[in-house]
Amino acid sequence: MRLSISNSKSAAWVYAKALCMICVICLIALEALSAYMLYYRSETYRRVSQQLVWSAGARPAGPGEPASVVMIGNSLFLHGVQVERLRELTSKSLRIYPIFLEGTGYYEWLYGLRRIFRLGARPQVVVVELDVTGFLWNGMRTEYSPMLFFDTPDVLNVGSDLDLDRTARSNLLLAHWSAFWNMHSVVRTQILRLFVPHINDLLFSITQAQRQHSIDPESEAIVEARLKTLQELCERYGAKMLMLAPPTLSSENALRKLVRVSRQLGVTTLVPTDPATLTARHYLVDGFHLNSEGAALFTAAIARISDHLSKSECHRRPSEEDQTGGCK
């Protein structure tokens, strides 16, 4: 009887070890597949990782050379700026290093800038594009950002900055270390797009409902503090920070207040295109991002004021009501 029980326990132990080994092999295979999909199949990851490498090589211009300008922003820039066209139009005055990642806000770019400075970037100018919501967002996306913009200590620090609970901090750490954890929500969204019609419109509607299009006194203080933090970070590494305001529908009031807050801090703020001059035909169907026609106008407008970027100062000082081409 004892021999039978012993043999049964031995067999169970063998099966348990085999099951554990199969699980480990499956996890390793899943992580390897996710890493392959992330590094070699994700256009977003490849684009942003290459932009980070290129931006890390930004150096001050010598006599007669174009000024080095790092441009950071979210989907408003990704859709609104035709980078190659802008480079062509400003090749004599600017050397542009863009880093654009959709769905990002203040904390991604605070830590992202810190990282590219640690990697050796020394641009003369850092152009920041964030709308009101971007500055006020107390969160961050868990796809791409933890791997691209954060070192391990940064993940711990941003967890404290955002007052995240243990589960949220663990998710950030896993997204920083694991390609599978970084990509699983992207894969889930892609699957939903296959089976749920118009899922993009639904997701955008939810996002728009959460957006803040106005600045009250409390929000204004937050924007001011965050602008000052970014400004001091850039100055610490010898770069001049500029704000570049993208046009969005119904953004005139929020844009005016954002410009005023920037001016109070001494941050040069450029408004290449007055939102009032654009109509719905210049935007995508979401009514938020510029389409190709709107992007062409916005890109040309940036090129027309490129001297303000290269000189890091403005010669025209319009009133608050005169927004087009405005600056500090």
C-alpha cells in the first residue's frame, strides 16, 4: 500500500514539474513573440525609438550652421506637422529632431526629455507641443512609454509623482521590462477593431469626453508649475524651451489662456496658425487632428516663423487678441 501511495506521489510530482516547465516554455515563447512584434513589426515603436536615437545626437550649431531643434509632442504634432516638408522649408536655418508619440502628456515628456538629455542630447532649442489637456493629464499610457522614455528608477519615481497604487506601479514596471506586458493592450485594441465596428470612433468619443478644454484658476496654477518645471529642465542642459501651439477646433479660449500663462513665465510661445482661420474641412473626421490639407497649412506656417525657432526669441510682440504668429 505504501509503495502504491509513494508511486502515486512520485507520478504527481513528475506531472507537476512537467506542467510547470510547459508553462515556463509558453511564457518564454510568448515574451519572445511579443518582443519580435514590438521591435520588428510595430511601426510606432520603431519610429519613436529611431527618433530618440537621432535626437540624442543633437548638438549646438557652429558658426553658420542650422540651429539644432528637438520637437516633442503627441498626435497633434504627428498628424499636424509634415516633418520632411518642414525640414525642406527650413533646411538653411534649422536641424529638426522630432519625437512624436500619440496619446502622451506632461509626464511622458518630462521623463522623456530627462532621458534624452541623459543620452547626451544638447539641442539649442526644445519645442514643446502640448494642449491644455496634455498639461493637466495626471496619467500616462502604459504602451511604448515605459520602455521608450523611462529607466527603471524613473518608473518608480513617476509612480510616486502620480500617486499610483501598488497594482498600477507593478503594471508600469512590467510594461518597462516585458514586451508582452507592454504590448498586450495594443493587441487587445487591435482585436477589438476586427470585431467591433467603429471602435475607433467610440474610443475617441470616450477620450474627448475626458478632455479638458478650458482652464480654471486651479488648473492654471498646475499648468504654470508644469511649464516652469519643463523650462528649468531645458535650461539646465543649455536649451531654450519654446511652446508651439497647435490649432484645434473650439480651442481659442484655452489657447489664449495657455499663451498668457507661458508669457508670465517668460516662455516664448508661438502660434503659427490662428484656429479661427481653419474650418472643419481642415480636420480629420474626429474634428480634432489636422488632415493633410490642414497639416500642409500648419507646416507652412511653422516654416514662415522658423527664424523665431533658430534665434530663440521673437521680434513681434502682438497683443493677446492677436494670436496668429504670436510669441512671447
